[in-house]
Amino acid sequence: MSQDLDETNLSKKILSYHLSVNTHFGAIWAHIPQVSYAAGTSVYGIELELQKNREDLDVLNTTKQKFHSGYVLNYFHFDNKIFGNTSLNAAYFIEPYFINRKKIKLGIRGAIGLNYSDNPYHAIDNPQNKSYSFYINSYLLFAFCSYVQLNKNDELQVRLNYAHISNGAIHDPNHGINFPTVSVGLTHKLKKQKEILIKHFPDENALWRFDATAFATVRTVSTLNQNYVWISGIWFSASRKISKLNAIIFSADWTNDKSTEALLKINNRAHLSHQRIGVGVGHEFIFKNFTFSQTIGMYAFSQTQYIDLIYHRWIINYKLNRKISVGIGLLANANFANFTDIRLTYNFYKK
């Protein structure tokens, strides 16, 4: 038996399942001038959702509030021929409640997944589409959610959603699609209930967690005939719990950006460094094996004007065991995604 399991306490998790069908109505927001062709494009969608609700006392004792998670599959139609006819999304979401009453619940949802969209950018067939250049892209969503109890098993679900589709700056052009929607639907509680054993890592109640991370990705440079170049770096962070679900995070990172190096050479500025060092501070949600952090930072060292000094990072990590996590990170400047990376993290704790 592994050391992790020897030192791990087991408890029972009780899950109930809810099935939802929702309709979406909205419009695309042209967040930058380069996608002005999309402004006001109508968005229509239909969605199927499977919720997993925790019904055991363990989750309430741990988080001091209820939340649910689940999976969503949706279809959107953009009323603009530049985008084609189909946008399919499959995602995983987490939704904690900040108001949880018998007749009404209010929550905040975050979702991440994959998108399939037809009619991407093509230099000859579809040069107008500067929003995405792959058929497969990332899908992100943030939403305010409300539920009104109709009877014992059914709820009216109403959400205000903000969704983003892009390839994470891996390939140009990639200005993305941002679209707010209102969704309305019905949620039905299924009769099936499931009990499973879950393990608790012995360090999960530690006050401090320290992370050492290596990250890497690739992206294209349009001035190099769309050839891929590497971006890599190291991230260090200290996360201090302020509640069971929330922590303050302090970070420092070093980035070795070969795409910036290529631009510097093309513009006869090769004497400048393509490397950057930044420091940041932010917030982190803690959900058992998942963490979701949002930080804002500033570069303490950056010699180019291609990248703004202020940046923000969004990181989701999944804990494989006590000390190793894997995850995905997004670095952005204002409305522009700089790059999306894959990361491997070593965790250690201090009580």
C-alpha cells in the first residue's frame, strides 16, 4: 500500500444527481477593434447539464457552505456567416452557493472545457475570421446562477453567463469570441444516489502551501510564416488559507519567451532580452484536489514593449498525490491572451 494511502483518512461522500436542459440567448461583444465584424452578432444555444450535489455532512463541515459540480454539453449558433454554423462545447464546472435557502439558491459558476467551431480562419477560404484559427479551441465560462424550487424534484434555473472561446494564443489569428448570454431552463433531481469513499490528504488542513512549478507551451509568430516557437518558465508561489475554500496567493515567475526573441531579431533589437521576471498577488479557490487561482502581477524585469507591464494569470491545478499537481495556466494582458501553458507542480506545506 502506498505511503499516501497509509497516511490518508477515508470518509463517505454521498452524491445526488440533477439533470438540466437550458436555452441561451445573447450577443457577441466586440472586445477589441480587430473583431468589430462580430459586434452585435446574435447567439442562440441549447444546453444539457449533469450536476453532482454533495449531500453528506463531511462537505458542509469542511467548506462551511454547499456547492455542486458537474458536466455540461452545449450547442451555440452565431448569426454571422464568418463563424459558420456550429459551436459545440463540453466542459466541467464548479459552483459554490453564496445563498442557499429552501426555495431559492444563488451561486457563482466557473467552467473550463473544449470547443469545436467550424469555419475557422483560412488565408484563402475565410480570411475575415480573426477570432480563431483552429477547429478545436478552449472554452471558458463565468456565470451568476439562480435556482427557484418549483416542487420536490424540479427547479427553475436562470443564469447570467459570460463565455470565451479561443485557442489560448497558440496560433494566430486568435482574438477570440466573447459572448454574454442569459440562460433559462429546468433542473430535475434524479432518483439515483451514489455513495463513494474519498481520501483526505494529511496536509489539506495546513495553513500554508508552497508551489514550485515548471511550465511550457508553444505558439506561432505571424512574421515567421506561422512557425511554432517555445515559451517556458518557472513559477513559485505561497498560498495562505483564509478559510476552508479561500486563500491569498503570492507569486514570482520567470518566463523564457522565444516568440518575443523572434520579434526582437526581426526588428533589429536582438540586444534586448526576451526573458521576463514578474511578481504577483491574488486569490485562490480550494476544492479538495482542485485549486483555481487568479493573480494580477507586474514585471520587475522586461526590456521590450511587446508585452504590457501589468498582467493577470488564471491557473487550474489538479492534485495527483500529496506533492505533485498538474494544471493549465493562462497569461493575459487586459483583453489579450498572451499564452496558455501546461504545468507540473511540486507542493509542500507548513502548518
